[in-house]
Amino acid sequence: MDFSFIVMQFLSGLMMATLLFLVASGLTLIFGVGNVFNFAHGSFYMIGAYLAYQTVSVWHTNFWLSVLVASLGAGVLGMLAEALFLRRIYGRADEGGFQILLTYSFILVIDDLVKLIWGTEYKSLARPSGFTGTVELFGLSIPAYNLAIIGIGIVVVIVAWFVLARTRSGRIARAAALDREMLGSLGINVPFTMTLVFGIATAMGGFAGALAAPLRSVSPGAGIEVIIDSLIVVVIGGMGNFWGAWLGALILGEVNSFAVATVPDWASLFNYLVMVLTLIFKPEGLFASRKIRRV
Amino acid sequence: MNQSSGAREIILLGLFLLVFGSVPFIKQSDYHLMLANHVLIWGMFAVAFNMLFGVTGMLSFGQALYYGLGAYSVGLVVKNYGSAMFLPALGLGLVLTIVISILVGLLVIRLSGVYFTVLTLAFGQLAWQITFRWYRFTGGDDGIQGIMPSGLLENHTVYYYFTLALVVVSIWFLWRVANSPMGLVLRCIRQNPERVRFLGRRVRRNQLRIYVISSFFAALAGGLMAGVTNSIHPDMFYWTSSGEVILMAVLGGIGQFFGPFIGATVIIVIQDVVGARTEYWSLIIGIIMMIMVLGMPKGLVGEIRGLMARYAAGKVNRG
Amino acid sequence: MSRHKFFYVIALALIVALSCPLSVFAQEKVIKIGALYPMTGRAGLYGLDSVDAAEMAIEEINSKGGVNGYKLELTNTDSKAKPDYSVMVAKRYITQDKMHFLFGVVSSAVGLAVTEVSKQYKKIFIGTDHASTQLTTDKFQPYYFRVSNNTFQSMAAGALYLKELQQVKPWQTIAYIGPDYAYGHDQWEELRYNLDRFGVKYKAVGEYWPKLFAPDYTPFITSIINDKPDILVSGFWGGDTVAFIKQAQPYGLFKKTLYFHPDAGGNYELMSAMGTELPEGLVLSARHHNNWPDTALNKEYVEKFFKRTGRYPTYAAEGAYAGIYAIAEAVKKVGNPDDTEALVKALEGLKIQLPEDPEGFTSYIDPATHQVVQVQAIGVTKPNDKYPPAKMMLGDWKIYKAEDLLPPKDYADRQKKK
């Protein structure tokens, strides 16, 4: 393995990691702030991808505009889902189980709605103009779009961290994660905050779906395929922690990338192995945002 | 879950046996027998799962691990040593399950809440990936076909009664556990683990016990299922199998001992009826689930009981 | 409150289940075909195309008066691509709905499970679109017939193509990438077996196994580029092919290495999904092509399908179309759809003219293996917008004779020993 190959493989891992992170970031946000495990997060990712396809390939507009449309569309749908359905089960005994079931029912419904609207054919989206070529970096040629994605991932993690840690809205969001009742008595509209945060989280899913669309095939069932990997990322990083999700994604991306290059036969096992090992030795994830109630 | 008098239990048991015992006589085809078999096996799986979730408050998303383990023990042994080994293979699967569930259980019970859920999911998925990937040994994604029980059990009706007997014994056993002092401790653990610990009860040991018991019956369900469908597939380890059993339990009512059994019955029948009539089954099942979760938080059985209780109370009040 | 009331619910549910026979009580004589195609998820498109093509064939036959006074009738249940559920539906088809034929199936795993039911109940199962060679070799049973090529045939044609290529443009190294499940592994094994059989000298420099439906291939791509193979053989299907090509193209992989995808690569869905993004010069094949052979039958089939559905068919459609005609031919020979043993005899060696047959060739079912024997054509992607939304189609065809693609006699025994 020569040095330039190691660099190349590292960049491939980084690329994979960024896409994983972009999908997982919304999942970790809604978990960290809302204590909601949104099993249907992948479905919002899929909606984002389809909305991007619709905007670019059918309405023939600019790709970056489609990213915006996809994020807004997924966000609005997410807010509706929260306000109409999820809100009703907060505080119920065994809320966790009901959250999984309710969001699982979203997956089933969204899958069929997407099929009704767009059919079962595979859709594809071209890379945006200006990002179709390659960039020469350290004597390696890297696709420009891949570099753009990696850059966007870094921006997202920094912005998210800044908003949560340094702004008033971020403080409210973090407070909501700890004690919703207390926040309510301080005059904050807690239900609205929850809806908004849920919307932002699903918008991040849609954002990821739109950005990934030019690299993947847009097809029904795409949501379910990304959710397990995103879950692994979130769990490794510590639920609700942005830096954790980014690091978790980075670990998975790089482990995968070098497993492919060295032990391709067993590469597919590594994701689960990494997750099981992390949970055994550091059950709360690498960056736990709060202490786990242990029994 | 109130304590019941012996007489009521006997009536219950009699009804249960009557309904399921008569299936081979009133069925129109082999298919109905298979459907009833699925109901029995999933019903038992769901009741056993609920000992973990509904009773003790441990939401495992990885019971498919044991369901698959039971099925693959039977499948692999029968494939390699012939169908005469069907029953020993079923036993082997159960023994393996006890060993593995103790080992995995020791790791997972250290966590609670959603962390427990996710770790069980991780183990289940790891088992799925290994089964899927270990092509030479497990047959990989192709699964294993032609798993026939031997001797008398080869007959579908005999096999059905064999399943019925095992399911009745299992459910009776679980009922006894739920209503034993241990069951009481488990329910307390669900409500307040700290207090249980102060009272000198060992929380972890009881959690491990119930995890092993629940897993044991999941494996029995898997092993029995291998004899019903005659072919098995790594999907049995996949998280969707774990999800299905959760769905059955919640739908039927996790606060009721028999709720999950009803849930399993309803889900299997709905899947079959809806699946046969429309390709948009996932939309319809999704909407049914949504309605159930939002409108019937206590599950089918819990809600019906609540309605009846209110009706009875109303009658008393209004004279 | 007495608990036994809840057992009424069980009883009620069971009664509902038991009193729901699905069969349509038609007065006229009907040949009932029970299909199990997936209608959801990644393989949903194949299911949809198959059902449409089968319905199309049935209308053609019924409008001409049916077969021996029998009308054909197709019922499809979404298999959800789940083997255990499919087994249950297959049992319902046979014992409850009294279907005459089991039909369809996209996933090989479902195919293997359903063939077991077919064997148990002695009902004919017509396989239209699953590729696993096992079904007609070591898992062969007398009531199973397959009317589309299996992976062995595709790989034999692929090996012959590579052999010819070596004489024109000497290549030495080969790498493989395919989904990490039976289908992906079988193709690579069968290709190597056939390369050895035809005496091709080569060096394998890499094997890659991304999981099925993996979203990201970047690490695989950079690793393949590092291996510098002359030929990259691919065993993907569907959306995975699309994603892989899209991700590999900007790395310039297809300029350095010949992309060779002889089983499912040439499926029309790839051309229709990728449009102008599909690179030129990829070597692909599939079990049916919309623009080959240039026969009246194929043109008519493709046009009719397009008129009916508004889209051009994937290869799955032609398999289902062929399956219906095979059933019709067999019933015509026997006179009724009830005598299973006679139908088996009729299907063995059955000759049937299909859209994918070039001039002067007729597909037939090999009596020994129950596998249809067909010509295989391998082509190269070239600009062609006659089948929109595709902008590229295959061309520069190389044709491989059906008989050269069959597994040798000892192949089934060899597989069983493993």
C-alpha cells in the first residue's frame, strides 16, 4: 500500500463519512433535543431525494435551488407529522415503544405515497454544473462534487455546534432536552419549539437526500436503507451529540474504506462490529451528552 | 394483570383449546392450517416478548436473534444429518439459546431505556449479517429449504397439534412466571428499579432471568416455524422480525398477558387479507398502526377491557 | 371483567380468516395462474413490469378465444420479496384458491422457497425472472420450469466474449465487484469456471463485495483503481448499478478499465434512469433487449408494451410474457390445465418463439434441466435516443449460440458435492 493510495482511501472514507453524517445529523438532533427516536428519518431523506429529482429533472431548475426545495419540503412535512401525530404520544407510559411504532408507520405510509406519486422506476439526477469535473489535489484527481460534499459536511457540523452552544435558541433547545416542564413554566412555548426542532431535523434529512441524489439512484425503499447506518453513527457518537455524530461517521467511513482495501471479504461486518464494541466498552457512546439512567 | 381464580383459567384454557383444536376439522384447506400455525407460533413469541417489554419494561429490538437461532439450529442440523434429527435439533437450538442469551444478556442488561433497545438491535443485526455472509455454512441469502420434520410429525395435522401442545405449555409456563413472586419483582423493576434494589432484590439477576426466558421461547418459535414453512431465510434474524413482534405486542396491549397473542392474530390475519387484495398493503397497514397507536394506547385488549369496565361501572352508577 | 371474552376475539378473527376464500368463482373454464411478484421496494419495478407483460400476453391469448376453450387468469400477490410470506401465499394459491400454476418471482431466495412448495404439492411453478442457477441444477425438481436465462448462461456468454476480446486486445488482469449475497457470488464463481472451461488465461487482481443496496461505493472505486485491472466485471442489479456508475465515472474508472456487466447490466432501467449520464463504451448484457433482435415479433412486443404502460419494458417483462405463452402452449398440447403430469411432459422440450429470439432460432425448454435455452447477445453502450428517456442503448452486438452456454453434464454433480 503506497502513500498516495492511503491518502486516496482516506478521502474516500471521508466522503462516505460525510454522507453518513449528513443523514445522521437530523436523527441525532431530534433525539438529543426532543428525546424522540425518529425511525422514519430515512423516509424524509428519501422525500428530499425525490423532491430534488422533481425540481431538477421535471421542472428544470437549478440544482442548488432543488436542495432548498427538498429541505423545506421535508421540513414542512416533518412539522406536520409532529404536530398532527407525534405530539399526541409524548409523556405516555412506554413512550419509547410507541415512538418506534408510530414513526415506523410513517415509513410504511411514506413508502407507498412515494410509489403512488413517482412510480417504481429508478430516478437519477446529474451532478450540478460546475461540479462535474475533477480537482487535482496532491497529485490525485478527486471529483469536485465529492469535495463539495465534504466541505458542506464540515460547515454543517460547525454551524450546528455554534447554534446549539452559543445562541439563545440553541440554549432553549438544549433545555428542552433536559426538562420540558420547567421550560414551559419559564414562558417558552414548548410544543411549538418541539414542532420546530422536529421540522429542522427532518429538513436536515431532506437536505442530505437532495445532496446525495446525484451520487445515488433515487428509488422506493431508499429510506429504510440509510436508517440503520445512521442509527449506528448516532449510537457510536453518543445520541444527541453533533461532534459525536461526525466522529462516529468518520470512524465508520474510514473503517469501511480501509476494510474494503485490506479484507474485502468481510468488510460488510465491520459496521455492526464497531457498534457492538463501542456499546460494550462505552455504552453511552463516545461523546455522551448526558448521563444515562442506569438500573 | 390481576390474579385470577383457577376456575376462570380453566375456562380460558378450554376455550383456547376448543378454538385452536378444532381448526383441523373446520379448515377448508392446508392453507388455513398453516395460517393457524403461524398465529400460534407468533402468538407465543409475542407473549414471551411481552414478558420482557410489557412486564419488565425492557424494550428489546433484537429478539429476532433468538428466533433466527432456533430456526437455523433446526435447519442446519436437518440439512446435514437428515430429518430424523428434527426434534434433537429443536432441543439443540434451545440449549444454544440459553447459552448465548446469558452471554449477550450480561452485556445488554447493563443498559436501560433506548440504549438497551439499540444494543439489542445491534446484536440482532450482527447475527443477521453473519448468517447472511457465512455463505458456506448457513447457505447465506439463499436460506435452507426442505426442512421436513420426521416420522409422525411429517403429517401437517400432527405437526399442528404438536405445535399447539407446545404453545399451550409455554404460555401456561409464562403465565405462571408472570403471576409468581418473580413476576411481581419484574413489574416493580419496570416501575422503579431503584426501589427494588433498596428492597434487597437483585435487579440485574431478575432482568437476566427474564431475558433468557423470553429468548428461550423466541427460539422455540423459530424452531417450530422452520417445520411449518419448511424453508428458512436470514430475514428471520433481520430487525424487521423483531419489529413485527413489537408491533404485535403493542397492538394487542402490552399491559395484558394475552394482549400480544391477540395482536399476533390480528396482524397475521390483516397482513394476509390486505396483502391478498392490494399491492398498497404497506399504506393500509401503516394507517392501521397509526390509528392504533394514537387511538388505542392500551392496545386492542386493554381498550376493550377498559370499555367493558366503563360500561359495567356505568350500569352500577346509574342503577 | 372476565378475560375469556377476549378469546371471542381470537375466535372471531379466525372465523374471519377462515371465511375469506379469495378465489373468484368464475363459471367459465379458467386456467388460474398464481403470481408472486414484489410490488414494493427496489425490485418493485420488475414486479410491475412482469405483471403488466403477463396481463398483456393473457389479453392477446384470451382475445383470440383462449386455449382449448379455457381463458387465462392471473392473480398477483405482492411477495414483499419475503420467502416465508411467499411460502404462505403459495400454499394459499394451491390449496385454497386451486390455482393451476405458480408463477413469477424476482428474488432467487423466494424462488428457492417456492420451488419447495411446488415440489411438495406437485404443482407446476413457472420461474420467469430469478437467476440462481441452482434451481435448474442441484435444487432441480420435476415441477419447476424456468423461461429466462440463468446466471450460468450469462456468464458463459461473458466468458466467450472475454475470450474473443483477448485475441483482439490482449488483456491480462480482471477484478470483480458484486453485491455480497448469493447472486453476486454465483456470478463470479460461474464466470471463472467458464473462463477456465474455455481456456482463457487471466489474473484476478481484486474481488469486492459491497452489501446489497449499499449507498456508497467510493472506497471500492478508489481501491479498484489502485488494482489497475484491465477488465472490471460487475454483478450488480438495478439501482446499485446506477449508483456505482455515477460514483465511479468522475474518477475516470471507465477510461482506465473496461466495464463488463454480462448478467443484468444491460437492463433497460439503467439506460432509462441515467440518460446522458451513462458513459459510452460499457459492455453490458441482459436477458432481453428492447432494440435487439431486429425481428417483427420483438418490435411488436416492445411497442405494445409501451402503448399499454407508457414506458419501455425491463427484461423482467419479457420473462413473464414468455411464461404465459409457455403455459398456453402446454395447455394447448394437453387439452386441460388439470393433468399436471401431462403438462410437465408437454413443457419438457417445448418450443416457443419469443421476442428475444433472433431470426432462425426458437427458444426451447431443455427436458433434462427444465431450463429454457436461449441466445445471449452482449452489446456496447452507444448514443441512441429511440427509446426515451434513454439516451444510450446497446449496439455492436456479439451473439452467442444457445447450445454453447449450457452447463456441462457434470456441473450439477459438481455443485452438489460442494
